[in-house]
Amino acid sequence: MSIVAAAIACSPKNTEETTETVEKVVVLDNTLNEDEKSDGWMLLFDGVSADGWRAFNGDSLPPNWTIEDGTLKGLGHDGGDIGGDIVFAPMEFEEFEMEFTWKIDSGGNSGVFYHVVEDPKYAAPYYTGPEYQVIDQLGFPDPLEDWQSLAADYAMYEPDLEGVVKPAGEWNTSRIVFTNEKAEYYLNGKKTVEFVPYSEDWLERRNSGKWDDFPDYAISKTGLIALQDHGSEVWYKNIKIRTL
């Protein structure tokens, strides 16, 4: 066989026949796909406006929250855990599945609340609403108790965080699934917490002393979604929810 013939015999088939076309699926922030819409998901933030969000016990978005690059950003101006939190006011939720993407500044602290009740006698959402803890687990300046840790049911159920904690400044995905029969928290795809709301175990934890100064904590089985300003910069996007 000639060199030319050998080259032809050994050459690959036409690239149009052998190369598969791989379509890249681009997932846009703060959007729902058709399957999600069919499954009843709704966005709590569209990346452009803060419609529906306002200060806890207030009537407008406070100056410590802004929109930045398609995120709902807490600026941390208030420096504490009273006075800077916001709620999604148009509707309350009882049993639900919620997802959100977030990142936090070095040493930062925040949280996502549900079943929040508004009333002038409550200074902050945590007086009534359970909290999915959002915190810089690796860089928080003070030692963290397990019940204070990232993706905990704050002061109630300690999380399993092995293999899923990221440094401050990196994006995380979180999920809360809450029904009256079972609740689950997730971080970056891993279940961190599971418990039975209102069970004997839950009541023992609820009445163990931490909430003695907050007698209405977790009494309501329905309420608002809230985001916490705890004195540090925090960014939220892809906030979506569906009722169960």
C-alpha cells in the first residue's frame, strides 16, 4: 500500500459524522424553567427589583438592603440582630419547599426565617420564626457552638456539615423542605438537618431554656419568609418557593 493510500485508510471519518454536537444549557439566575413553573414554584426575587420585600414591621425596603448584580444584598449597616431584617410580605407559607443561593462576607452572619409573625411586640423575626442559619462557618471570629453552625435549625437541631462547607465569598445553594410531618435542611446538595416539627423531641428542645425569653417562638404554623441583617454583607439570589 502506498503511503498516500495508507494515510487515507487510517484517517478518521468525516468530522461531521464523528463529532457530536453538545448543546450547553445556560441556567439564568433568578428564573424558573418550564418544569419548575409546572411544579408550582414561584420566585421571591427577580434580580431586578425588590418588589414584595420590606422591613420587618415596616412599609418599605430599608436602606441596609439593595440590589447588586442580580442579588438582594444586605449591607450590614445596623451591626446587630435587631432592626435590619426584611420580609417577603405578599403572602404567608405553612408547608413549603424553598431554595436559595447565597454568599457571605468574611466573618459574616445572617439567616433565613420562616413562619415569621409581624407585630410591634416582636423586635425581630427570630422572636417567632425558626431559622436556617447562614454564617461564615470557617471564618467567624468567635467559636461556634454546634447549634449556632451553618445550616442548623438555629438553637434547635445541629447540622451535619462534613464535606460541604465553603469559604466566605463563595456561592452556596440551600434548601428547606417543611411539612408538619417532617422538616429537612440542605446545604450544597447534602441534608444537614432532619426533624419532626412539634414532636416530643422538638418540644423538649423548644422548652430547654434557649427560648425562655421568646415565648412565641415557633408557635405559629404559618407566617412570612424573612432574611436577616446581622451586621455583615450577605448576598441572596435564586430565591424560590412552592407550597406543599
